[in-house]
Amino acid sequence: MVISLRRWLRSVKYLLLFAVLTYTLYRTFGLLEAYMFQEDKYRIPDGSAVKVFHAGIPGSGETASLADRLKFFYWYGE
């Protein structure tokens, strides 16, 4: 069995080039995403936004149990 060093080095060169270009594209997409979506996802909403889910019965001081909240979660497919 003959192993060609030039052929092996060419394959390694293309593999490294592919890895570098893949990493560069990954980092470019990360920078683009950071540039386009700068807002904090978890900030408190402004304006006329309302809280969608209250963990209890509205108007009373009771809070729902964990089992009730889990049942609500699966019932509505949230």
C-alpha cells in the first residue's frame, strides 16, 4: 500500500480550510445576530403591555400550586 504524502497533505489542507471557513461563518452570524437583536429579551415591558399569566386567581391573594400551574401549562400547550 502506497501512501502519498502530497495527497495526504492536500487533504489536510482542505480540511483545515473548511474548518476555518466554517468557524468564520459561525462567528459572522453571531456578530450579525448581536447587531440586529440588541434588546434585552427579559426586560420589563413598556407602554400598554400587560402581564399574560398570573400565578393565582385574579383579584385574590391566593397563588396557584405547582401542580395547577403545570396542568395549565400542558393544557394550553404553552
